[in-house]
Amino acid sequence: MSKYSEKASGRAHDPLPADDLILQVSDLHVYYGSIQALHGVSLEVRKGELVSICGVNGAGKSTVLKAISGVLKPKSGSVRFKGMDVTGKKPEQLHKLGMALVPEGRDIFPSLTVEENLRIGAFGRYDAKRFAADLEDFFTLFPILKERYNQAGGLLSGGEQQMLAIARGLISHPDLLMMDEPSLGLSPNRVDQIFDLIVELKSRGITILLVEQNAERALKIADRAYLFSNGKVEFAGRPGDMTDRVDITSIYLGGHEGGDAE
Amino acid sequence: MSGHVLLEFAINVLSMGSLYALIALGLVFVFGICKLINFAYGEFITVSTYVLYFLGTFTDLPWPLVFLIGILSGVAIGFLSELTAFRPFRGRSLDALLVTSFAISVILQRIFQLGISPRSKAVPYPAFFNMNIELFGVVTPLRNILMIGTTAVLLIVLVIVMNHTTLGVAMRGASENFVTARLMGVPANLVISVAFIISGFLAGVVAIFWSARTGSVEPLMGSSPLLIGFIAVVIGGMHSLPGAVLGGYVYAFIANVLSLTLPTSVLSYRDAVMFVIVIAFLVLKPEGIMRGNYQEERVG
């Protein structure tokens, strides 16, 4: 609360205390070479929120995560994280400030053991005591990681790798956990498990920005959502408002993932 | 008698293989992290050898100190070349880095030629280094035994560092997926600098034993160890540190077998036969003996 006074200036339009604002992306333009991938994207995430970004392939969902986490440099626009302007900072700097990304395709380190994968996740924020306590916690959240603790990450199944990737993101105690398509390529059972887990993380107060192609599932658990289309935010609001609108559901959500409805 | 031949063969393979393994490791450390084949690596070795030459010839420093400074000069040239030459081009294409490594190589060679001498200089060594010792009836120079021992110690240290320190684990992760490692907080500059420092350190150790064998230093001497390093890496695998070590020993084994078995009339073509073997590896097993884990994880 005491920090509030530092942030009071300059953003009169902001309805909530600035302390609550973990991430604020404003008018982001990102290019791959000469091809523009994001056309002025703005979004925000508040403390404790679960925000979903949905949209079809190529809508710019992953691109915005890459730009936020420092993998891609935006051509214009800004990213503010916990009140600081972090536009153009390196991925390792952003990690140190408290961002964590669970990358698309999981990207665990295949020849490193589960333990070593987790250890890298805590790089720069490593504390032996906290690491040990976290492990205890993870082993109840992800029992499979205990079983496989000394196995190479590449030997795990896709779902297990996803658990590892999420644990690797959590172990740095991030202020913002970003997940890129965590359900991609998993069996329906595993998809259920992953979404249950995300709900559990949210209930623990972790702030989550979730990119998902599986809009139906993602909207069900989100506090707020952004709908991306062709590199722009097409719709922003409560998931309920979104699913009520027939035009949106038919065009952008498309029902293409309808097979795994509960 | 045959027992002696076998022991002599083993000592030759192990000492030569140890040297080659260190050369290959120095290449693979940098390749693993940066995906860069560093053509200036041979000149790192030359720099260290010149330092040994100058200190050994013009000073009275004790030998351990001479060797230490020689090794540190390898570390310095590795670190500085990364800082001044490679880092500015890092975001560019791999081709740009490759050309940069050629440039460093040529610039250093010219500096040696113009600033020191185009001719070879004798590198002095302490007498004990080339002293012959008898081991179970086999006579061999002490440096061979030192080479094997030094390599064993270095490999043990490297295994501990790479497997049991956070930095070592991070470097292995970064060599598998550099971007993801950065996303996990591993600083790019740190791991790349450390890779060049280790590479330079190994070049410094190699310089001691390489020039002890040849007894001299000259501006273009770096190309031979570089070539040996390439061959060892092709055999063992470019993407794996254990592979590089194995490649060094396998290379030495093949070379020694060829020396023993080829008829004298063909012996001068030993290197040509060696290259045929390398080509066979490139055609039949291009990933080397140990493949390493540089590709995507399995989809499941």
C-alpha cells in the first residue's frame, strides 16, 4: 500500500490502484522481419488474475508472449511489469524481475534430469532452502516428478513434460506465470489434468496469463479474456460476455475443439 | 614381449588420445553453446605457446609459474576474442560469426608473423618433461604420463562442474536450448563467456603438451591441432562433450593402429587413410558416435 503513492502520477485513466497492475502492455507492434505480427496490442493483467488469450492459429497469441518475455523486441509500444517499463529488456533480466514462461511445446531440456531442469528454472533466484521446500510442494502437486526425479527430461511423456515445464516455471516464485498452449498435443485426460492444475494455481493466488487455442476450456476458468485475431485484440472482457455473443463464438472460437467437451 | 608391446601401445594411445580429447573439448564447449565452429581455436593454442616460449627463454620464472601464465594467456585470449570480436556479431547470422572466427585466426597469424618472426622458435622445457622413464619395462617420455594424468584430473573436474554446479547445469541446458535457458534466467553473456574461458583454458593446457612434443612454435602451428580437433569431433559427435572426449581417444587409437599395421611403403599415407575414415564417418554416421540431445523432445 505504501508503494501506491509512487505510481499515482500520470495514469489518471487507470481505475484500479497501480499496485494491482502486474502487467500492462500498450499498443505493441511486433514484426517478424518485414511481416507485421502484432498491430497495436494492448492488454493488462492484475494481481491474482487468471487472464486467457484466445484465438485461432496465427492470431498473434504466442507472439505477444514472446514480446512480453523479451524473446522478440517490439518495434513500438511498451511493456510495463510491476510498474516498471521493461520494454526491450532481455529474457534473463525479466526472469530475474519475476516473470516466468512455460513455453509452447514445453521446451524442457531433454538430456537434463528432472532435478536439473528444475534447478535451471530457479537460476538467479536459487535458494537451497526454498528449493527443497518447493520440491516437497511440487511432489504433492506433480507426484510423477518425484518418481522421475533423476530421469532425463526427454524420457518423460508429453503430459509429464508439461508438468515439468510448469514446475520449472513455478520454482522461481514468479509474480507472473505465462503459459503458452499448455494443452497442445496432450491426450484428453492430460488436458483435464492440466486445466485442473491451472485452477489450483490460481486458487493459490498465482497471477497467470494463459495462451490457449482450446478457447472453450480456457474461457471457462479465466477471470478475463482477450480474443486475438490477425494480430489485434478483437474483444476484451469477461468470458461470459464473450461466449454469449453468437458472432464471436461462431467466427473465432469456431467450435473446432468441441470434441472434448465434458 | 607382446605384453610390453601392448603396454607401449596403450600408453601411446592414451597420451595422444588425452591431448586430442582436450583439443576436441575446447572446440565443442564453444560449439555447444554458440553453435559456432571457432576457427581461431588453433591460434588460442599458438598464443599460449608463444607465451611459454617468451617466459621460458627470457625469464627465470619457475616452471610451474610459466605453465600457469601460459594457461592463463589461453584463458585471456578466449575471453577477449569473445568480448571484442564475437559479441558484437552475436545477434547476426551464424555465417557472420564463422567469418569472424576466420578473421581472428588470420589476424593473430599475421601478428605472430610480423611481430615475432615467421620462422619457428625453439620452446624450452624443463628437463624432467622429456626425461624417459621406465614403466613395467616400457620406456616412455615422462610427458606422456603427465599428459594422461593431467587429462584425467581435468575431465573429473569438468564432470563435477558440469553436473553438480548450477552454472554447469545451466551451460548444459543452454547448449540444448539457448532461448529457453535465457527465459529461465540464465544470462546469455555469462554462459558464452564461460564457454570461451573454458575453451581458452583447454587451449592453454594443450599448448604445453603440444609444443613439448614438437619442441617449437611458429605462426601457423595452430592449424594442426585445429584439424585434429575437427576430426575427433566428427568421429565423436559435435553435440556432446563426452562424444568429443571419446572422439579424441578413438582418433588416437585408429592412428596408432594404422602406424603399427600399415606396411612401411604406405605409412607416409597414414593421414590420407585417416581422412578416408573421417569421410566414411561423415557419410555413414554424420552425427558422430554420440549423438547428443540437440533436437526436439519426442511428441507425446
